[in-house]
Amino acid sequence: MRIAVIETLGTQGPASDGIDKALREICPRLALRGHRVDLFRERRADTRVAPEGTRVFRLPRLPLLMGDTAPHAVLASLLSALAGYQVVNFFAAEAQGLYSLASKLGRARSVVSMHGPGAMAGPVKLAARFADAVTVSSRRLERQFLATFGRDAVYIPNGVDPPGRQADATLLQPFELVPDSYVLFADRLEPETGAHMAIAAATALPADRRLVVAQVGGGDAEYARQLRQGCDPRRVVFTGPVAPTVLDALMGHAYLYLHPSQADEAPETLLASLTHGRAVVASDVPEHLDVVAGDGFTFTAGDVDDLRRVLSWLSADPEVVARMRLRASQSAAGRFGWDRIADAYEQVYRAIV
């Protein structure tokens, strides 16, 4: 098949980073299967390397007003309509780049891939009516799309890279940690991610098992300062922002990975912890349940006492933790491996051509 991928990143942020990562993994896999994949990007100051096996067309950023639709999506749609593609797949970090009716000027079938919440209006509404297929990256979006438009979307989760080798335990030494001696929280330090809940519940941990608070991504400086106040450094370790290699080491050797967030999203660190073979403790919001899918432990979202109960139980029962680690590592590779994700997109394309 000849496949055109239209990428519209909009403002930079986690959604844009996620789409860039997904295309770097999916496009080469499709190319290896004999498909011709062309990627349409905004030129800007883009110096990213083209995904292997993929041609990249960097288009100028046009100073045009297109209502709710990003000018890049319109221009890329017009060019792809003239080029004889069989499938045009829109990937956008913001709702206004998700779809353009200009894609209907050619014979290509259109796919819209939603990787962020966005507003269920404007181009999303057009996509629901005119796109040949819609994919979504979470079960919540799948439910929301059906409820709003009365149409099914195909759930294709984000993928995650499995660790290439055993995480380097020597990277734990600056924090005076040894494998299996700590429970790990790794996320943005913002109120919605629940680091304060993790710290409050850490009183349930035995004296020889500390809570590690690792900052991944951005954060609220004032919130981070408040978290540190009154914390016993013998019980709670703040790492500050961590590099990817250090995060891998922290994840690869944690006794438990703790995700108490009540936000309606599942961060990549939650997926990564499963592929590292860690036992996960997550709040029971729907987005986390979709990811964990029985391969981890849960507690009632926002309930510190319930989190203490779960941590106390698991600290006292390393055998049940070990069994869950094995189950998680075996399941995650099948559900979130990039080969599996590429398979899913290829199946969507073949179903509509």
C-alpha cells in the first residue's frame, strides 16, 4: 500500500512527544512489510531524522485562516490527494489538525488517529462523519467517541520499548538504594499526579523500605517544595529530575511501582513499569484500569487509607508481588509491543482499502 501520514504537532508537549515517538516506531515497521510510507511534517525548525524507510516532506507553515483546521493539515491533504495514495492517516496532537475534508479530493481512504483528549467538535466532528476509520489511544476516548458520535473507534494503545537489558543497579548508588529496597513514584510533580498521596501512604511501609519520588517531565516548583517539607529523608528519597538511564535503573529494581494519580491519563511510565516486570499499584481510575488490565494491584482513587492498606499487604507478602511481576512482564510485551501496534494499524488500513 501507499500510505501518507499527516503529522500535526501543534504546540510542543507530552502529546506531541508521544506522536513523534509513535511514528518513529510504526512507520519503519510498516515499511519493512513492503508498504510505501510518506510522512508530511510542518517545516518550522524541524531537524528530526526521518523514520527509517520513510520519506519525509516538510511543508511550509502557511499564514492562512482555516477555521478550526490547521493550515498544515489542509495543505498536506491537498498534496496527498494529488499523489495517488491508498491511505491517508492523520496524526495530530491538537484537535484542529485531526482532519481536513481536502483529503476527500483524491481516492485515498482516510484514517484519523486520536492521541489526546481534544474537543469533540470541529475537525473531530468532521472526522466522525467522513473519515473511513478512526483510531484512539485509550479506552476512555473509545467510549467518549461512541457516546458523542454514535460511531465505533478502533482502540490502539500507545506502545512502549521493552528494556534492552537488565537495568544497571550501580546507578542507584547516589541515592543509597539497593534493589527491592524501595517503592517508586515516577511522574510529573504536580498535584494531580498524587505525589502527596504517595508520601502520606508511605507510613505503611516497613522501616527498611523507602519511598522514592522521581521527577519525570515538568512540575510545579511550589508543589515540589511543599512535598519536601516535613519529610524524613530516611523514609522518602527525592531524586530530582532523572535522566532516562537513571529512570530505567529505578524502575528495573523497584519493589513496587506506585501510580496514585487521579488524572484521566495513563503516562508512559505506567506502561514502562509493566515492561520492566514490576508489580504496579495504581489508582482505580478507568485509564489506569485499561492499562493494568488485571496485571497489577489497584486501590480506591483518592483514598489514602486504602493505599496504606494495599502497601502494607504487599510489603508483607513478597511472594504475591513476585507472581504479579512475572504476570505483568509476560502480558505487557504482547499488549504494548511496537510490533503489535504496527499490526493493528496495518489491519485498520487493510479493512478500509
